[in-house]
Amino acid sequence: MTSTAAAPHETAHGENFSLEHYLDPAAHTFEQRFEEFRPYVANARGTGFVLREITGPAGPVVQVRDPDGGAVRDLIMLGSNNYLGLGNEPEIVEAAVRAVREFGVGHGGPPLLNGTTSVHRRLEERLAETKGCESALVFSSGYAANVGWVTGLLRKGDILLYDEQSHASLYDGIQLGRVRSMAFEHNDLRHLRHRLMQIRWRNPGANIVVAVEGVYSMDGDIAPLPEIRALCDSFGAWLAIDDAHGTGVLGTNGHGTAEHFGMGAGSVELYMGTFSKVFATTGGFVAGSKDLVDTLRFFARSYMFSASLAPAVVASVLAAIDFIDAHPERVRQLHDNVDYFVRELRRMGFAVDPQTAIIPILVPQHLAVAEVVAALHAEGVFVNGVEFPAVPREQQRLRVSMMATLSRDQLDFALEKISAVARRFAFHPEQIGTIEEGIR
């Protein structure tokens, strides 16, 4: 994205960045910082790169107001984590409406005091059952769940090993809890083994937790859970999985990454998940042993000091779990759509090799991703752009999020527009191949 703001520091990567990476270190006063960042915000908003206004329900086609505040148009949605299309499923919407009629809009308190209803209890039981655990507790967001388990479980002397591409919420939990921690290279089993050997040798009696994500959000790649589980067993470590993008997407029944690998009940000490992806709402959870969950209820401050989730939200997630169990064909349709879309992109020459419902299409570093996103918007396709520092500069991309409810005609329309825009910006594989031939 073109901006006069200071370039982010090259040391930032993945989710571990902040406003500091966009500002000149000399910008001291609030006014100086605002002035420094203002051009970046103006450009992002002006191209429709962020904060696009959606005027109707979630679905394979959404109504979106043009970035200039003008007309509302229909766009094919390729930018939503609503993977199974549950955000506007009639029976799930009706479950939320019934909950409002039965419980009202909320109870005005945290879960430990007056914020736990019968529908909250039912959801926690179903989440534990889905993840093959004894118990579960629900947080106000996935962010709060990640921060909560880290700060609520780990104490002085405990050590957290985490994949370097972990979510921002895990990084923040580490900072808030002042947790002893060490990163290992992304999905690198040899480096993880080295870290475990190093830590266990120096800290023979320490509690060690290895934290990974089932599915990583930028590339859509999957953690090698069986091998990581074996390493944890070898060195006496717990395994914690952030299954935000795996729940509802992977596994025969959509139960997540562990089911995808055939790992049975009790194979993971701690599951974390969010309702903001496949369930298309807000909230999060942690599942594990009864002792773990009971401990977090009293020591996870993001649970204790946050208002309880609204009953309508809880009921919608509960209904969504029931829907997924009753309709395994929806999960199969998601993967059929991914397979078709990827096959067509490869036929065009794009180098894509997704493992899940996240399909990255790389955009050359010299192009402004925001302009490519804006061009696709104008052509009727909603897709998200990802640029540095969320990814390395040479890996900026369009991040396609597939939905099960997209029809073949809608996918063909989107493919046609992606091909046309790629040609317009001269990064279509056929054009790149021609350029490279000329250079030779």
C-alpha cells in the first residue's frame, strides 16, 4: 500500500506488530503520531482496503457500499471466515431469536456471578464433547480466550514454547502474563525438538506447554499435530492447540485438526477456539480437563472480568454445532469448492497449494495490494488483501477464504474476475512467463 507514513520495521512479522511499526521514532506527541499515520488510514479507506460497509446479511453474495460512500452493489464474498455459510442459516438465526425471547438480550454480569444461563452450560458441554475433553468454558472473544489461558495457567517457572506464526492474542497473553517463553520456527519439528531438549535440560522439573495453531491464518497450512504430540510426550510437555480455523473445517465431522489426524479423546491437553470463524459470530472457548477449566474460571482475568456472552450469541453457536453434526455434507461441500477453485487457478498458472479453506494468491511486491483489492471490488468480488508486516514484503497477497455455500457459477465469476484483474496489473502467470522468456 502506498503511504507517506514511515515504513514498518523489517523485524516485524506475522501477528507480532503494532502501531510502532508504522511510525517514525521521532514522532513523540500524540498529534505527531496521528499526523504520521493519517495518510496510511486515508489511503486504506479510500481504496476500500479496510472498513468496507456491508449493508445486509452474511452469505455467498453480500451487499457492500462503494468506498466513496456511494452505491450499494452485490459482491461475491471471498473474504469471510464464515466457511460453512452458517452466518445467515435460517434455523441458526431462529435459535438466536428464541434465546432473546427466553433470556432477553443479556444478564449484565460476568460468568462467575450472574452471567451463566442454562444455554451457556449446554454450550460448554457440547464444546467439551466436540473436542473430546472433560470440560470447557466460554469467553467473550477468541482473543480473550487466548490471553486468558496463558495468563491464567502459567506461573513463574513455567515455560511456553510457541510457533512464531502464532496469533497476536497469544503474543499479548505472553506479555501480559510476563510468561517465560520461546518461539520456534514455523512448523519446524527439528527446531521444536531442539528447543524442547534445550529447555528440559536446563529446567528438568518445569511445566512446559507447546502452543500451536491447527490451521495458520495466512497460508492456511496445517500443524503436524501427531509429530508435535510425540515430541511433547518425549519431553513431558503439554500440547495447546488454537483451532480457530480448524474447527468446523477439518475432520470428517468438522470437529477440527485433531479429528483430521485421527487423534482421539485426551490427545490434547488444551484446546482454544473462537466463534468468529466457522460460527460467524463472536466469542471463544477453552476446553480441557475439568481441573484445568475450573482453574481458569478463577484465574483467567479475561474470563472473570468480562461480561458474559449474550444468550443469543451462545444459542447461535449451540445451534451451529448441531447443524454441523446433522449436515456433514456442508463440510464436504466446502472442500469440494476449495478443490474446484484451486484446480481452476492452477489451470490458469497460479501457484497455489492450499491445505484448508484459506487460499493465498501472491501479488508481486512492486504492486499496491490495496489497488488490486479495489479493482476486484469494482468487478464484483470481495477479497481481502494482506501486506507487510502481517506477511513478509515479498509475500503480500490476496487472501481468499472459501465458503461452502458458493455456487459453481459464483466461483466461475470470481475466477474470471481474478484472471482479468491479474492481467490488468500484469501479474497473471501467463504474462510473468512471457516477461521471463523475454529476459532470457
